[in-house]
Amino acid sequence: MSEKVITRFAPSPTGFMHVGGVRTALYAWLWARKNKGQFILRIEDTDKEREVEGSIQHIEDSLKWLGLDWDEGPDVGGPHASYIQSERLEIYKKYANILIEKGFAYADPYSPEEIENFRKKSEAEKKPFLFREHRPTNPPEWNGSMPLRFKVSELKRTVWDDIVWGELSAGPEALDDFILIKSDGYPTYNFAHVVDDIEMGVTHVVRGQEFIASTPKFLSLYEALGATPPLFATTPPILGPDGKKKLSKRDGAKDILDYKKEGYLSDAMINYLAFLGFNPGGEKEIYTRKELIEIFDLSKIQRSGAKWSDDKLNWMNKEHMKLLPESEIEKNILERLPEELQNPKLVPLILERISKWGDIDEMVQRGELDFFYKEPEYSKEKLQEKLRYKNTLSEKISENLNLAIGALMEIDENNFTQENIKNTLMSIADSLETRGELLHPVRFALSGLDKSPDPFTIASILGKNETISRLQKAI
């Protein structure tokens, strides 16, 4: 590719960043990085009524967590500053005047009530409302106090190529005289993003399917301004777990930073989002950031919708956790544990049972780890009930526990490892009618829980003295 690739992500600051927007940013970022191009962050804040305070910072924080760095943007500047649309009004006015001079724009003299009457008349006649059918014959000179509209000069079929969808087209009914600049002085999205993409030299635009219907308007603007449009890559929708409709808040769609709070790894989220609509081929699913950049190709984006799956995300996050250095795994686990549980021996046990760091918080809250620092409490009746394995008599259970104690006593305290404990207890269990006659009672006696790690792991963490003490208590 001879031309320098320039992509952009241009969100509106109207609320939290959801996964659909983040995936758009990711694809644009990957394409720029793969081609050693530029990735621009631009804030489209011309709809002031919908703007939510703090959203710009939230957008930046979200992208920074994911490691999607930008070469030009609000906080880093660049040759096309400002990168916030509300600070670029003079640029839009300049382009507006160019269109006026070329006969492609005019002032809209109608009141909202008059336009509504036009619309109602079209409805009554059962035909689509087209403003161009009500275009004023002698519009007034535009002075900024009334809307400025684009003038469609030629009704024709619009045909364009999309990197993902191939050739797309729309009939002349898709063209109408749309607003370029509103009466409040702010440009519309249809106008501002085209001007900005021209000014910033954007070569590739990654976008959702909802923009296909408006593409004829965009292309008519590029043509009127004598500019070459960028290449479009239209992404498929992200569907809810049922695979039938777009992912929504009702389906669990949430702020991307909530995933950070829940302890997901940014590399895992990047990996997962990349594969929601992109498939490089092959069986491999776990990719590092560097590998994703190497394999990414806009032409391999799929057309069909991609179904969101928490289970798949959790699996992928678990796989990425395994790639971390042992020291980082230990640090992340221990910093979420209370002081009483700051034991490095717990790290492999906890790692085996979690798919994200936030699972540790839930384990702690549920008290699933309390027995490691606090002797379990249970009544004699509950103990008798739980220590029965099938129909084994209590006397037999006690006898087995005594055998376990005697065997464990023989293990040197310095060699009281999971492997030695397992070999010792299994030699006894294999001599019984069923292994459960020994292993189930030992596990319950040590943890006091119906569901807990295996008794060998628990004993190795508790240590020899505490293990024998708890078995004696159970007897």
C-alpha cells in the first residue's frame, strides 16, 4: 500500500463506551498499526443536548486501559488540532462558504412548524418526505441564523465499494437536501465528519452498518467539495447472547471500564473483541497484541453478526492470565486477599478457580477461603451427616481418619507437600472399599464445606500441625 494509512475513531461524548464502539476503535487502530500509519482520536461533540459531562475523559480512560494509543487527539495535539469538533466551527464555516459559492448549499428559510406541515402533507399523500421537493426558489443569504442545507444537484444512483461488503448502491431516493449547519451554529454529523476526514487526510473509515443508508449523502458531499472519499469498512453488529438482536443494556451490555473493575485483562478484551466479527482462519484463538497487528486485515471482517458470550470472554481471559509471569499472577491475587490470607501457597489454588481477578473478591465475600486461616465450625450432627460416605458407619469413618492421622504423622514437616500428602492418603484410600470413605471425610474435616479444593491441596497449605489438629477434632 503506497498511500500512508490514516484511520480515526470519532466517538460522541454522550455516555459510557460500549463494546461496539470499542471494537470500531480497535479495528481502526489495528489497521493503522499494521500499516505503520496514523490513528486519530477525534471527539464529535456537536450535539450539545445529548452530551454527558465527563464523557471525553471517560473515552480517553477507556482507550488507555485497552492500550489503544492515538497519534493525534485532544490531549496530544497534532497538525490538525483541535480534535474536538466544537472547537473547529470556523473550519466548518469555511467549507460551508465553499459549498455556497459552488451552488451546493443554501439557507433554509422555513420554520420548524412549516417543515412539519410539509412532512404531514407527504404522510397524507402516502409518500416519503423529501425536503428537496420544497426547496425555496430564492433562498435568503445565509447569515448563520438559519440552517444551511446541502443542495442535491443531480438525482442519480450512487454506487460505491466497501472493503467488507463489496459493491453497494442506493437509488436517487437516498439523496435529499440535508442540513449542514444548524441554526445554533453547530454542524451536523453528516457535514462535520466529512470535513474533518478531508482535513485530516483519513484514508480508511471503520464504521457500523447503520451508516450505510447515509453513505450517498456523504459521497455527494465529497463530490461537491472535489475531494476523494476514504475507503469504507463496514463492521457487522455485535449480537446479544441469543444471537437474534443487537447487544443492548438489557442483554448485559455495559461500560467497557466495568470490565476493568471486574478484573479482566486488557489484552484478553482486545483479543475477544477482535474476533467478534473478524476471523484470520485456522484454529488458533489466543493472540497477543503484537500477533493481532500482524494478522489483522480489514478484508477478513465478516458480514454476519457476532454473538456476545460471557463464557467465551471468561475462557479467553483465563488463557491470557496463564501467559502472565508468575510474579505478576501472585501480585494480582495476593493484593485482593485480606491480610489473613496473604499466603503465596494459595496462589495456584485460587488461579485454578478463577477466570478474572474479580472472582477473588467474590470468593472472599462468600467466605470460601476462610477455612485457610480460621478453623471451620460445624456441629456434631452436621459432621456425622457429612462424614458418612454412602452408608459407611461413623465408627468406620473415625477409624479411617485415625489411619490418615497416623500416616500423615510419618511425613517430615519440611516435606509436607501436596505430592507427599496425596501419595500417603491414596495408599490408604486404595485399600478401602471406596476411596471416598477416606477422601471425602478428610476434605470436609479440613474445610467444613460441601465443596472445596481437594484434601491434599488443603493440607499442604494448612501445614502438618493444623491438618492433624483438624482431623483429631473431627474424630
